[in-house]
Amino acid sequence: MDRDQAATMMTKALKGFHGRFKRMYGQLCVRVDANTFLSTGGNNILAEITEDSYEVCDINSGDLGEIFAKRSDINAILFGCSTDTVAVSEKADVLPVTLEDLARLTGSELKVIPDASAASILSGLKDSSVCLIKGTGALAVGTNCRKAVAGAHIVEKACEAEMHGEVLGGTVPIEKALAENLRKDFISDYINRNEESSVEYVEYDEAEFAVRSSLIDYGKELVKRDLSYGSWGNLSIRLNDDEMLITPSSMDYFDIRIEDIVKVNIHSLDFGKQRMPSTEVKMHAAVYKAFPDCKAMIQTRSNAISVFAACQAGFALGGGELQELIGDVKITDYALPGSEELAETVVSTLKDTHACIIPHHGAVFYGPSLDVVLAVAEAVEMRARNLLSFDSGL
């Protein structure tokens, strides 16, 4: 990769910090080759950084260079500073993990390192891809820019849950053994899914091509509207009485192509020689079987909803059109991601509503079409933000 390729990659990744709700300040650095890395320099508003500020740096000097030199698996380093990440970093030396996506990145505890020296960072990133820096904010690394950006968003979301969750009685940590198993599964299995550069061609007609294309577009919208990050979350559409189309597992929404969308039999869960479908394929299939009026589903991991998920709490919408449309947003029992038990508790909870929250996980929405479901998911997230006074004083 040369300097221009790295700059293009960084610019695209930084668009993930669109500052819709809050501004995050920081710095992004990307490995160019064995001797150099590219840095945005300083502590800038990430959403406003342009290529004019990119600097070519020597890997053989400085703390950041030392990190790249000693960790060949790290190709991107992101420092992110926001009100909540700083506040949480000052409270303790570790943060018990309350959200599954963060557990997959760091296990049962999010470390708070004392400073941004190479020694401290390398220590904080042992068996983790994220940490907090005392009084400074979040640090996230990855094999590419988008993974680092997603990691920073997830850390910020967890810190927001800690700060705003006090209104709901406080967050509930994930059991330590479970969190560590989620981390092990992520490293050994999840990140290796769908790594093939291409898949065998699956025949489909013009109408199905359009449906596949819409899934990709709505997946991108999910990220653009801050309802999910990176490859997290999932979407599906009922194709007919027996089949659904669902997003693939562990693939960035901006990398998914038409042929990557997975056609799955709702009854047998067979999908042949396609991409591996989302981890939550059982849940999607169960909802389609249980509710004939369900034509589309979205599972989000948005920030305010995640506060309720971390606190194991649902909420009422307080009347009005949204209340009439979907009902209250109830909390399910906890069950392991991708399990039959999770599918069962989601179906049970959705019997008198069109939306529910899964503890430590996120929210599920279903409806007659993806455009309706996405609009509802966004409206519910805004309602959650209002209930938590998320944006007061910002």
C-alpha cells in the first residue's frame, strides 16, 4: 500500500465520525509499509479531518512507530476523545464490560492505562483491541481503519452506558466467564468468517437482485444513522413463504456485494455454498415463522438503546403514533447470541410489540418493509435518547 492508497482508506473510514450527535476528537494512524505510517496529526475533530493534514511518519521513531514495529497485526491506531470516554477513564482503572460487542473486543474488563506511552499502550492491548487512557479517552486498533473506527465507537457507547445508565439504576456487568468466552469465540471464529475473496454464483432473477441491493443500501444507512457500526447488527427481508435474504456474518456493510447476501430457508436454515449468514439467522427465521405479517427485520446496536441493554431495561414510548404502531419496547430474557434460546425469548417478547431489547446486546425491530423498520428503529433510538437526556448540554 502506498501513501495515496492509505490516505483514501483513512478518509473513507473517518466518514464514520459524522458527528450527528456528538463530536469526537482524536487522531488516526495507518501503516503504509515496513518503514512508514500515515497520521492525521494532533487532536482534531475526527469528522472534519481532511487529507491536507495527513503526515508521513517514520515507524522507527516515536511511541506510535514502536507500536507498529512491535505489533505486525496492528495496521491502524485510533485515539478518540469524547465527554463520556474521558469521564469514565477518570473513575477507575478497569471498567466491567456490560455489552457483548465490547466483550468480543476485550473480554470481561476494559482496561484503563495510565498514559499514551508505547509501553502502556502495548500492555493495555494485550489480549484486547481497545482500552481507555486515563483522563484522555479511548484507544482502538485493528487490521484496518474501519475496524479501529468501529472499536472506538463501541468503547464510546459503553462509556455512555456507564454515565447515562445511572438513571436506570446502573449497568449490569456480563458474567466474567461468559464475557471471556465471547472474546475467545470472536478471535477463533467470528473474525475469520467470510474471509474468502469470492463465493460461488447463486442464481437469482431481476426482482431478487433488487431486493439484495436494497439490503446493502439499508445496511449502509444503518451505519450512517448511527444505529450500528462496522459489521455489527444485521438485516433481513422475507423473500417468500419459505426463504429470506439476510446480511452475511462479520462483513463490513460498506464491503458487502450483491452476491454476498445470503438466501436462507426459513424452516431448515439451509443456505448451501453461500456466505455464512449473520449469527442471528435463527432469530430472524423464528420471527418470520411466528409472525406472518413480518416482512423485514433489523437488529441494531445504537448508543441510547445500548444503555437500556446494558441496564437490562425496556421502556414505554409514552403514547402517540409510534406507540400505536409498535407498542412498548420490552426487554427479553438473556440468552447466548445465535442460540435457539435467544430466538425463543425474542419471539415470546414480540408477541404484543414490534420492537424489543436484548440484554447486553441491542434491539430487534420488525415490520412490513425495511424502510418502515429503519424509520421505526431510528425513532425509537431518538425516544431513548430523550428519556436518558442524552444530548442535554451538548
